[in-house]
Amino acid sequence: MKWIPLFWGALSCILPSSSWAQGVLNINIDAPEFRPMAVGIPDFKVEGGDPKIAKDAAAELQRILEFCGLFRVINPVAYNHIPIADLISQGESKLNPAAWKQVGVETLITGVLKSEPSGAVLELRAFDITKGKEVAGKRYSNATNYIPPIRKFGDRVLKMLTGKPGIFTTKIVFVGRQKKGDMKQIYMADFDGGNLEQITAKATPHLSPSWSPDGKSIVYTSFETGDPNIFLYDLEKRKSRMIAGEKGLDSGAQFEPKGKFMVYSHAISGDTDLYLKNKEAGKALDFVKGTGLDVDPVFSPDGKYLAWVSARFGNPHLFRGDLSWSNGVPSVTKDERLTFAGWYNATPAWSHDSEKIAFASYDKEINRFDLFMMNPDGRKLERLTLRSGDNESPSFAPNSQLIMFHSSRQGTADVKGPASLYVMYRDGSNQRRLNIPLYEAQTPKWGPFVDFD
């Protein structure tokens, strides 16, 4: 599959104030010739700190920048001859743009690890070589654990270059099993699958996790009371409580953009409809009712639409409803069908800019679920996966440039096995498996960007 630009729009973004510099960087990432930006990351200088920390910190920065697909890290062999000691200590005034341009570096990131009475300190700077400017800089204390500062600075760089939120401090939540035969549990991990943490543990199935918009809680479905009911897990208190427990099936809860109300599927007597409920109190309200199945609801981040799956005309297809808001309470005013192909269409997911919908569709001819993407009006349909097992449950990164999903593929073979989590660029290229030490991992949801310094 041909690599094409992952994002669009001529962006002009003013950097947040840093401890050293403010800057303006203009990048036209809609241009046909756009390619990953060439970045140089020289070895971090050590001034009394642990050389291993400095080495590992630089390697982690390189790894996460390459992970997002927007950067191409140049081998330091190409620029080891360029002096950087004065640049590290004095900043922009000692930058030699011509020397860095000659070796193909467009963005330069330097670091120095210092040992101070208060502990290890990491100072990082980013330079726009084309403009000859320092565009970001930050000093981080308590840097013996270098992972948090490196990822925070990575988010700064990503925002600086694209105008979109970073992803390196975000989390994912998903359903997993440690071994075959185990009950499905809710897990949380870093954006790349690291730092795995089990959220639920009771010996009943747990399904359909999702995030609150502020990233402080996780909503999921559990059978621990007998019926499938909806629970909310508070990440600060590390406690769960049931927030929807009507008789029958309650599942697939998703929050509206402000996080006060949630929409979910409720089934009783064989009919499944969508209901709206305040997460704190009150009775469930009818939201979308009709004949047949209504499931997989999800609000657009801009609060204008609801997408969901309905079988009102036979096979399940995607629908989009226009939202009207009154005193902070949404209602669906009208709806329209978005998909007409595919035997079974499911799990719609909005990009965070509300400009795209990704979803899974069952292709009966090849007996596979594959991922597709389209505009909110159903136009410009693109196929993202093919001949690689079943691919389902897409979820966009906060910057809308990456998509996470689960796949039953085994290596590169088009066979079905236990599901694993994968990530790809939003055009379907560079699909790769996350290294998560579980027998099975599925239905991921990428958490929101939480802005902190």
C-alpha cells in the first residue's frame, strides 16, 4: 500500500511559552510532496548525571517520534562532526543552520542531563533549522525516571509541528485475556501497549470499555451482577460503581463530548434501542428507538452528530443522526443511512476532528471483517485493511493521525487466531502489532490527550 500524507491543512501554530523560547512554525502538510520530517537527535550531553540515563532518554525520544510516523530520525553518524556543546549551553545564538541543512536535518533536538542538589535534571531544546530558530525548550526535574519528561517533550514537538494534540502521554483501554479460557477483563496501557495494568478482576465477562472525555474514568460493561450492566471506574480513586443497571442488557456506553451524559444500548424482550442517561443520577431516557437492532453509538467530538449501527432495514448498517442540544441535553432530530455495501457494518469511530468515521464491515465473499473510512456524509469511502484476518473496532488517536484496532491475523498470514492490538496510519499504511503480553487483546479505545506540563 502506497504511503500517502496522513493529514491535511496549512497550519500555522504559535508555540506555548517555554522556559527559553517562543516560536512560530509554518508547515503546509497538505502539499503532495509532504514526507516525514528529518530530525536529528545527537547524543545527550552529560554534566554529572548518569550516562546510561542520558543514552536511554535519547533512544526513547527517537523511538516515540518514529512511532507516530511523522518523523524520520537521521543516523548521528551523518552529523557527528558538527559541534553542539555551545548550542546546548547557549541555545539559538550558537546554531549553525547551514551545517545542519547540509546533512539533511530539518528539526534538531538537543538534550543535557545534569546532576543538581535536588536531583537529576533534563534540559531539552528543539530547533527549526530552516528558520534558524529555537522553537521549544523545557527543563525537567526528577529526571532519573526519564520516560515522563521525554514523552511530555515529545508531545510539545508534535503539537509544535502539526498544531494537533500529542499522543505520547495518552493511554489506551481494551479487553484482554491472560490465557485461553480466562474471563475477559478490562486493561489499560500506554499509547504503545507498555505499562500494562489490569482494571477488573472478578470472574465474570467484562466488555466494551470507553473513556470519559477528561480521561479520568473508564466506562465498561460487566456481568458481575448477573445481567450485563454498565460500570464506571474512577482512575483516581481506583474504584468502580454501577451507573446503569436496568433489567435486561445494558452495554456499549459512550460519553457525549462534555462527559455529563452517556448513550448506550439497552435490550429487553428482544428489542435493542439506544438510551441516554446522566452518569450521576436520574432515569434512562429514550434516545433512538425503532424496530431491529440499534447498537454501537458514538458522539462526534464536535457534538453535532451521533453515529450508530441499526438493523432497521435488515442487515446492520451505519446511521448518522443530527443532534439538537437543550440545557445541555442532546436529542436526535433526524437521521440518515450512511452505508449501503457490506453484509454487516459495525463499531463506528469518529476522528477527533470530526472529519472522518472509521468502521468495520463484514465482506461475505471473503469471510472477513475489514476496516474502512469515510466522510461523515458517507462519501469518499476508503478501504484500510485487506487479506489480513479479521480487523475490527477502530479507534483514532487524539491527533486523528493514527488508528488502533484489533486483528485476528497471525503474523503476516491471512488466518484467524486470538486477537491482538494493531496501529496504523490513517491511510491504512504501516500496520504493526503492539507488544502486549496477553493471550488476547481486543476492542481498544484510545484515551484523550490530557494537557499538562
